[in-house]
Amino acid sequence: MQAAVVVFPGSNCDRDAAVALAEATGRPPYLAWHRDSALPAVDLIVIPGGFAYGDYLRAGAMAARSPVMREVVARAGRGTPILAICNGFQVATEAGLLPGVLMRNADLRFVCRDVHLKVESDKTPFTAHYRPGQVIRIPIAHAEGNYFADAATLAEIEARGQVAFRYCAADGAVTAAANPNGSQHNIAGLFNRARTVLGMMPHPERLADPLLGGSDGKAMFTSLIAALS
Amino acid sequence: MREAAAPEITPEVVAAHGLSPEEYARALQILGREPNLTELGIFSVMWSEHCSYKSSRKWLKRLPTTAPWVICGPGENAGIIDIGDGQAVIFKMESHNHPSFIEPYQGAATGVGGILRDVFTMGARPIANLNALRFGAPEHSKTRHLLAGVVAGIGGYGNCVGVPTVGGECTFHPSFNGNILVNAMTVGLVARDRIFYSAAAGIGNPVVYVGSKTGRDGIHGATMASAEFDERSEEKRPTVQVGDPFTEKLLIEACLELMKTDAIVAIQDMGAAGLTSSSFEMASKGGVGIELDLDCVPARESAMSAYEIMLSESQERMLMVLKPGREAEAAAIFEKWEVDFAVIGHVTDSGRMVLKMAGATVADLPVAPLSAAAPVYDRPFQATPPRPELDCASLALSPDLGPALLALLACPDLAAKRWIWQQYDHMVMADTIQRPGGDAAVVRVHGTEKALALTTDCTPRYCAASPEAGGAQAVAEAWRNLTAVGARPLAITDCLNFGNPERPEIMGQLVGCIEGMREACLALDFPVVSGNVSLYNETNGKAVQPVPGIGAVGLLADCRRMASLGLKQPGMRLLLIGDTAGHLGQSLYLREILGREEGPPPPVNLAAERRNGDFVRAAIARGEIDTCHDLADGGLLVALAEMCLAGGIGARIARPAADQASAAAIPAAAWAFGEDQGRYLVALPEDLAASFLASAAAAGVPAASLGRSGGEDLTLEGSFTISVAELGAANEGWLPAYMAQP
Amino acid sequence: MKARVHITLKSGVLDPQGKAIGHALSSLGFTGIGEVRQGKVIEIELAESDPATARASIEAMCTKLLANIVIENYTIAIDA
């Protein structure tokens, strides 16, 4: 499997994503610079975490209008799987790859900690190696992860089963107390309708190595390899 | 301040620039004429306490700075140590106290930006940040606002640049009501053969400016950082700089990319006193002159004067000397990262700093006399009188230890600081293998099995009571914290925060702390490789407690042979390493439970410290123990409770019979909460306990069995049983509740 | 000429920053505080001299980048 990682000047999880991908696939990903308007043939595109252009107007707003994103959106339209992590999720919503928007955390503070996530489905290339209903532990690190969509959009997302992960307690209960940022319906990760684009605030690449305190993120990478190789 | 057509240099103007009449006379002598305003401004910042270390330099020389693994000691932007395999670590800690008091978010943020630049200017990629924060009393009206702003500022900057903030400390005391301390540390990783220094060289070589444009930010910030506060200081707000972490990130990437080539001769960040100190430092270190055309300096505002350009403290800027003909190659890299790049001058053989604007010379100063001949003061000092021994018999020590333990765990200094460090991205770069909240943070050296252990330490109340003992204790505790995770302590950076050195009693604290540090550094083979001095931390004549903050770095050869404080499973034997004398003077128990700040601090026995620490570290390296915690604030029971909390497992212990026999000498509360130094708590499998105790005895290391891990409660036999959940509620509750108040 | 774009959250979208400001104002003793909403102002200098053309171009900037129309409204003021 050949992956590409999009690199904006303020990306700062690009290396972490590249390391996790190289570890999983045995081959370093292609690094796509934000000014590139063409990409080589790849099986997966990762939009990593960070602060793409400083996140100064709105998180991800300017990045979504960059040359490389025009190509990413085109590839997504042709079915290339896109994994958009943290700032990448913000970029993906701003680019229209996913519905809704990520607003300032409800308590207004940046939050970096492990959270529990309930896996909603294993019928996707991203989550095949998880079990539906499985509770996994993955870190978050963001100030703007508060998922918002209007009522009609939200109803449609739920009806189509587009929610990938929900914040939950250690026992899997989806509660307000387990919601770290105020996201509607505890949404931590979201698919597009075709389930070929996944946006998620948690960082699977940060817990894919037991030395770092856990490896629940690893199954996402093995799922992708199994599906795309 | 704007430059008038031909401003007259009156004694008032000289005084407003913080120069004493003697210093001004010296300037006249060096120059052989009266300086113009630009030149006076340059003298003023170059000779400020902040840039010249004029009050402390004599004493800083006392600190040991060498060891076989030290590549570069104090004097450069940051210190450098060898970690083997052709790799080196560059690190430094620096204060941003005054700016953070005036504008906490921007003050703290730009503090982080500044210390990052000190490290990447030498070629290292920053891999970890730490911070040591001292605030006033929690009930003081400004404390909550300052704490919230400082933490948000540190997070806002560090999170954006993508360097994990992995550790630090945060304590409170009324002496910081009017002067908080914000000390930030950056640790970077570099290949040994890719280190960059600041000495300019090569007559005719281009001098290049990169980074943000220059505005009228923070003009005279370096002078502000060297003057006492008074009631009007909050009016000085416009001199505080604003940070742009996104530009810093671009600057890091662009500089590191250029550093992969051999185009750079010398590089220096523009910190306090901006273009002035960076250009003088480069010229002075290289023994050359520099001519700058200030019209070429990228400016953010129109009609800036030479004075303003030279003294601006706009952030995210660097100065470089390139090899001739390499400008285009360098410019292309900075263009890629969308960062300003401008050739603003060249290296000369004149030994002078010549500044031109609109074709005219606006300043012409000799480099060497200004930098090297900056004033050095041998200020009078008065030693801090020793505190009388505490008479334990006179203390109303309650034998009821449970409530005291809960109260200590919930007191501001010991309460969990999760509310703070959760606002810092401490995991970015995916190498953080011990997160904040332990004895030391541990970050893996990327792509290797090695790891760095990092900590910041100081106990200001000890330093106030006895600067010597406090200075030694700060170094020893840093050494112990690195040891507790299994690392070999390598070197320290110091950030010395004191009041007004013109007062002999403050100078006495500075001298005493340095002497104590020196002894500990020598005894523990733990040299000082970089540092910073912040003086005049006082308001209306009330100084802060002396804080010789220590930032320390240690090395783990194999990051799988590492210890952490959390109890990992039930049924482990708990052993106490080190001697317990029940020292309560200056303890948190005395202050928080009995409301008294009295007595001398605990003595530091450096020989015992080293013996006990070396023994513990060797046991971790052999894989015998993976659970270890140093004993510090709050003593034995607080340490044990922290181990229970970190692991989510209880423990049952009893006071050793040997101690009970001498119970008359050590009251229960002193045994439980005394802050004797050089101690550790370790947990190990039952079947290893006997041989461990035997080898401790053979090594002359005091070790005693206390009990076992297990269950959901912490029990001290014959005294109390408290659930781990209740301990956790006490420990975790205070800070979020405090910060939630309006 | 200069254009001033006001961007505000659509009504019904939770505004935690506005809420926090309202809370802070109340705790400072200001009474009678109703709902507080925070927005942003973006000032843009334009070479264009025709107000109608300028407005049309700012309009395009708003929909393309300056505002996220999922959650934000905007108004445009042109200073001649």
C-alpha cells in the first residue's frame, strides 16, 4: 500500500503519521507539500494534525483552499480513501469532504488526554480490525473539536450510519461526562456517505506503540493495509 | 519612545535608560564623545542586567561547567551535552517573569518562543518543553487570572509549534503576589557534527535577517526585565511583545532545512534587545565588526527610527552570517517556508558596529568594549541568618495522620496539576514515554532505544530559609527525579530568580544559592551547561522567595529499562530507601497543617544522596524494579499516596518496628510527613525483596520494608484506611475547582 | 476603499466564548446582561473604487473563505 501524507507549513503530526504508516506498511509515505497541485497515484491520503496555516481565521479554513486540497478533494471524489486526523478533520470539513464543522471546545480550553471511543462499525476500510461496539483508548489534543451540524444534517448522518467513533466512558457508555469537548452526539469521528473519508479528532498514530502507553490505534493502520493492499 | 530630530542626552534621558551616572561615564570614555540616542539605547540594553549579568557574573563563575560529556557550557545560546552515537542534546531554561505578569498570555507565549529559538539556533530540533511556574497566594486577586493566562499562553505557543510540553512544576506562595515566575525550558536534539554557533566570521560575508518583520514591539523590554516593579508597571503594557507561533514553526523548519547545507557561518536568534544584542554578540564572539543598513531590515510599521529598529523585540527573528554567494540558495528555502529573508549588512574587519540609514551613519560603536567590557559588579552581600532548629516538642503534632494526608494532597502545592498539563500537547512527536505527573518526563530519542529524562526542580521555601541548603537541595532533587525513572543524570540548566541585587540580603541569597548548587553539582557530577539570571523580582521592596530553578537532563540507555511511580500490580513489596529522621522544618506539613513557616530546611547529605541514587538506578537498569518514586514535598505518606493514585492500586503498610523502637525520637507525623532528603519508595516482586534488601545492606544503602501494594485502599496499620478514590478526589479536586471560580 | 466584514455565529449555534464573556461580566457586577455573542471583524483595503464591484468581490471572499456559512453569518460595510 502506498500512502501520501499532506504537509501544510504548520502541520506538526505529519512525521507521527508518516512513522505510523511506514511502520505498518513497510514503506515510507509520499509527502505532499501544500503547494503541490498534483499527486502521484496513491492508495490512501492522510491529512495530519497540526495548525495548517496557524489556524488563524478558523481551524483548517485556509488549508481547505490550498492547491493540494483541490487535488485531495478530486481524489476523494474518485474514491481514494482519505484519513483526516485532528486538524485534518477540521480541514476536511472546511473543504466539504465531510458535513458539519468543528467548533471551539465547550470549555474553551485545549485538551490533551486519552479518551475512550466506541467503535460504531467494522464495515469500513478504516475499522475492519475493530469490533462494532469495541471500546478503544486513543489520545486527543485539540482546542476545536466540538462537532456541530444542524439538526437535519445530524439526523441524516445518524440515519446513514456515518458516525465512526463516539466519545464514551471506559465501559462504553456514551455519556455527557465522557464528552471532552461538547461534540453533538459525542461524535469523535465521522465518515462520508461512501465511507471512504474518515475524519476524527483523536490521534490513532499516537497510540500505535505499547511504549507510548497503548496500541489501540494500530488496528486502524492494519485495517487500511488489509483493505488497500 | 520616538526619536526627535536631535534629542539632547540629558541626565534624565540617561537615567530613563537605566544607566547609572558611573555607567554613563564609562560609555563616554569608551566612545570618546557623547552618544546619540540610538547609541545610548544600545548601551542601555547591552549593559542591562538581563544582557550583561553584571550583578551575578562574578558568582556564576563558581559553578562547575565541565564534564567529559559536556560539549558546550554556558556562554552560547544554550548548553550542549553528548548522548553518544554521534548525537547531542542542546537545552536551556529561561525566565519571562515580568512580561508574564503584565500580560500573562503573551508574556508566557513569547517566553516559550524565545527559549525554543535559543535551542534551534544551534541546529537542534526542539523535542520537549518544560516550564516552572510560581504564582502568588491562591486567594490573591490576580492569581487565578495570571495562572489561566500563563497556562493558555504556554499551550497556545507550544501546541502550535508542535513541540510537546512534557513536564514542569507549579507552586504558590504570597511572596509571588506581585511578581510571578515563568521559567521555560526547551530541549533539542542534534547530530554532534551539525551544531551551529554564533561567532561571526569572514570579512565581507553577508549578514542576513530572517523571520517576522520588525515592529515597535517591546521596545526596552530588556531594560524592563531588569527594573523593579512599582504600582505603575501595569501601564507599561505596550512594551510587551506578541508571539506568532505559526511563524516560529516556519522559522524552525526553514532554519533546520538551511542547516542541512553548509551555507551558514554563524547564526543567532534575536531575543531580548533584538537586533542589538544579536549583532553585537555575533561580532563580539567572532572578533569582527558588522555594518548594517537599517533600510534593508524588513519593517512592519512605517517610519521606524534607527533607535526603534535596533531595540525592537519583535518575535520570531534570527540573524545569520552566510558564506559568500550562498544567499540565493538560502533565500529559496525561506521563500518556500514563506518567511522574510533580507541581506541587511556584512561582516567587516573594523571591530565596530556601524549602522546606516538613508546613506548616513546613525551609530558607530566599538564592539569589544561594549560587550566584553560591560560592567561587572561585586555587590555587597549579607548571608541569610540560619533559622533556629524547630523544637518538635513544642509542636502540637496530631497522631491522626489520615486527615493530614488528605489535607496535604489537596493543598495547592501538592494538588494534581492535571488541569494545567492537559492544556499542553504533551504527546505530539509520538515519543513521550512518560507523560507529565511523574518524577521526570521521559521522551524517546527518535528512532533509537535511548530516551531522555527531563525535570525542573526547586523548593523556594527551603531556599528562603537557607540559600545554601536550598540551592543544594534543588540540584539534588533534580538528580533524584532523573534517577527515579532510571536515567543517568547528565547536566543542568539553571534559571536564577531573585529580588533586587542592590540589597545585600538579596545578594546574600544569590551567593548562598550558588554555593549550595556548586557543592551539589560537584558531588553529583552534574555540571551547569546553560542558564539565565532574572533579578529585580520584587515589588515595592518585597522580594520573591529565592528560586534557583534547576532544569535537568538525564539519559536512559534502554528506554524499556525504565521506572515510573504508579503501582503496577497488587502484591508487590514496598521498600523505603534512605534514612528517615523526621525533619519537619520548612515542610509542607508544618506550613499547611500547622500554619507555620519555620525552622531550617532538611539537610542535604550529598554522599548519601549519591550512594542511594546510584543504587536505585542500577537496580532499575538491571530490570529489578520498574516502580519508583522519589520522596519530596509532603514526605513518605504523600509519596506513597501518589504511587497509589498513579497506578489506581492501594497499599497496606506499617511503620517498621525498628522505627517504632525509637518512636520517642520521631513522632508519627514527623515520620509520615518529614521531608528528609535522599529517599525513594520502590515496589518490587516479593521474591526479589530479600536479595534486594541484602544488596542494599551490602552497599550501605538504608532500606526498609513497609508493606505491600494491593486492594482499593491505602492503609497505615494502627492509623488509618482511606480509599484510593478518596485520595484521588482530594488530590484532583482542588485545581479545577479553584479555576472554576469566577 | 476599505471594506469591513462582520462575522457572527448564526443564532442557535452555541457560542461558548460569548457565554464565557457574559458570565465574566455578571461576575464583575454588571447586571441585566442578556445573551452575549462574540464575532470577528475583518478589515480589507481595496484598490477598487466602485462600491458595487467592491461589494461583489467581498461577497465572494466571504463565501469562499472568510465565513463558514455552516455556522456563521456575515455583513459587509464599505467605506468609500
